[in-house]
Amino acid sequence: MKKSSFSALLVAGVIAGGLVTVNQAFAYGAGDIYTRVGIAKVAPKDSNGSLADGTIDVDVKNELGLAFTLGYRFHDKLGVELLAALPFEHEIDLDAAGTDINASTKHLPPTLTLQYYPLGGTDARVQPYLGAGINYTRFSDEEIGIDGAELELDSSWGAAGLIGVDLLINDNWALNAAAWYLDIDTDASLGGNDLGTVNIDPIVVMGGISYRF
Ligand code: NI
């Protein structure tokens, strides 16, 4: 989705919210199929480890992108949700004994979580949720600023945690904020030689809208 259509969707949601009466109760629970769309910031943890027996320090930079989810509530208080996104491209700074080397990679971090909604099935318009699940991250287009060298980052499976909240506007729309913790560790190799493990372990923070069908 283009940024302009995203803004239009957001404005439409807010306008729709202004038109409903304040005391209306909204069904929020079992049977809901929902999508959440927003701008996500992927912030890798501060220290991403070192490679080649500690001689290269790794710093994976933050990145912004569009993320979206698809979820289903099979119980008033329980749901499953898949986080998807367009590929994020991260700059990676490598520091080899004072010499800076630039690298980069793209990655897709689909994440599936089981979610608990403590206020699901009630009239509450503020609906927080917690989740836990699994992340799979695939890296592509790895590049490194060394002539002729080929950087490769292996795919990663890891645990995921999630916290979020929907602020209900009406039966369909809500404002949403959510944050995931993803355990992403990838084995790096250069020209086929093992370099070690990069710990990316990002927090993904998304702000946007929820829509329930
Ligand atoms: Ni980790």
C-alpha cells in the first residue's frame, strides 16, 4: 500500500469513529477476523555481537517500514495473528579493529503469535493483548563493502513476544499500537567461511489501525 492510501485509510477510520455515539457497545471477541496495518520500526538490540573470533564488532541499524497482520479470534479472549511486512533493509556497520566496513541486508520476519485478550468479550473500548509465538526470518540481498567478498546470513527461527492495544472506534475500526520482541540470531559467513553469530534480537514497534471484518 502506498503511503497516501495508508493516510486515507487512517483518516477514514478517524472520521468513521467520530460519527458513532459514545455509549455504543462493540462486540469484540470470538469469530473476529482482523487485520492491523501500520508503520513499524525495527530496532535491533544495542550490541549485536562480534564476528571472526571477536575481531569484528557488529552494529545492525534501525529501520522503518510498512507492516501488516492478519488474525483470527477463535475465543473471546484468545486469537492467533501473523505479522507480515514488506522486506526491511538494514544497514550493518562492521568495525574490524578500527576499520569501518559497511554491509547491508534485507529481511522478512514473519511472526506467528497466540494472543490473550484479558478484556475480550466485554464492552471495554480499550482492549490490551499479550502474545507469544515463533519468528522465522529470511535474509536476502546481503552486501558487504569488500571487493569480491560475499556475505551470507542464514535464516533464523526463534521465539517471539508481543504486547499491544486496540482503542476501539466502532464495530470495525480501532487505533492500534503493538510491540514485538523477536529472537533473531543468524550465522554469518564470508565467502563460505564461518564468521560467527549475529544477534539481532529486535524490538518491532508498530503504530496504525486495526480493522475487524
Ligand atoms: Ni538472540
